[in-house]
Amino acid sequence: MLVALDIDGTLLGPDLQLAARVAAAVRAVAAGGHHVVIATGRSVHGTVPVLAELGLARGTAVCSNGGITLRLDPALDGGYEIADVVTFDPWPALLRLRQELPDAAYAVETAASQFLVAGEFPEDEMAEGVTSVDFAELQGVPATRVVVRSTDHTPQEFVEITAGLGLAGVNYAVGWTAWLDLAPEGVSKASALEAVRRRLGVAPERTVAVGDGRNDVEMLAWAARSAAMGQAPAEVRAAAGEVTASVDEDGAALVLESLL
């Protein structure tokens, strides 16, 4: 099987800790010969330490909400190489968002997994490779992903604002904090996972996905068996075939253990 797993809110709780039961379940599924593929909105730099903690040294990982796909191999420098990357021009969308959210912080992630940041992001919310720039310097930068953060807005307000703007040419997802991710139109965790599935030769009915965020909706719809975490928003739970326990109750482990 191809088993796709989100990180934050699925494998890791709000304290960013990996529960022993969840880690053991991930390792057991991988040891059973299945393809365990991490599929996350995190950048490459933010994903690699979690892969190491899980013991996933070989295979594939999807980062930046499908913008970057990694090939994992301990023989490679750093243990990985970028197998696929999709970029887009976010400037038109950034201008529209800036009009509506003038005090928000904006971060453009490049194909090299570096961040150009206009505004203030808490240090614990950004991985390494951050360069502060003026907003105008984001023009013309090919991006794999854009992150917009506004502490003045709730996630629901973000949903309403972005829906009202009718952003063309991008795929967007609102996080469970005041966080908005923009990706190239048509690019999502699901689109990257489908390419991985085809390359591995896994049958569509042998796919499994577990996630908790709005950026997991396409992935949950893609998988033959999909489970939303118990604390997921209603629209995420509606997109899944089943709902497992919350991350605090090791909900991902319950799904993984059922595959053994």
C-alpha cells in the first residue's frame, strides 16, 4: 500500500512531540513493506528532522503542500534529493491579499527551500533559510509556496477573506492557526501523491491517507481509504471516509495499526 501521512496535527500534536505509539506504528507499517509517504505543508528543512525521527530514510516525501517531492536515500548528501518541484508566480495573488491584509506577514518559499519574508514571523514557526526583504522584493520570485500570517484574523475569517477575493491561478488552504498557504493552481498533496503512486505502481485502491487540515482535503479525497483526525475542522472530516481519534489520543496510530 501507499500510506500518506500529514505531520502537524496528525503525527505531531500542538507541542510538536511525536508519541511513542504513533512512531512505532509508522515504523511497523514501513517494515511491513508498505510505502509510507510523509505529505506535509512543511518546507524541506522542516520535514527532514521528522523523517529522521520516524526512521524513514528511504522512499519518498512530499513537502510544501505538493510543491516539492523528495527522494530519500541515506547515500545522498543530506539523505535526500529533490525529485520534482513545481513553481508559480504568486505576485498577482500577493497584491490582492496585501490590499485586504496590509498588516499581514508574507513568506515566499523558493525552489531551493529558502524563504523570503516580508513582515514578522515568530522564529519557532519558520524553518532555517529565512531572509528578510521588503514586500516589493517578492515580485518576480518563482515560488513553490507562499505563506501568509495574520494574528489579527481567525482561521474562519481567513477562509471568508480568501473566498471573497476569488484568487485566480493558485490553490489555497487555511491552517488551524491564522495561517494561509498558497500553492500553484492544480498542485496539492494529492497531485504529488498521484505522481508518486504511478511511479511506484501502486493500485489506486491500495492508497491510504491520514490528515487533519484544510490542506489535506484533496489528499483525503484522493485516497481509497482516508481518515481525518478527530480534532479536524468539519469540512476536513466531511472529505474523509472515516474519522479517527484526535492527535492527543494517537488517532493516526489507530489507523496505522489496522493496516498491520
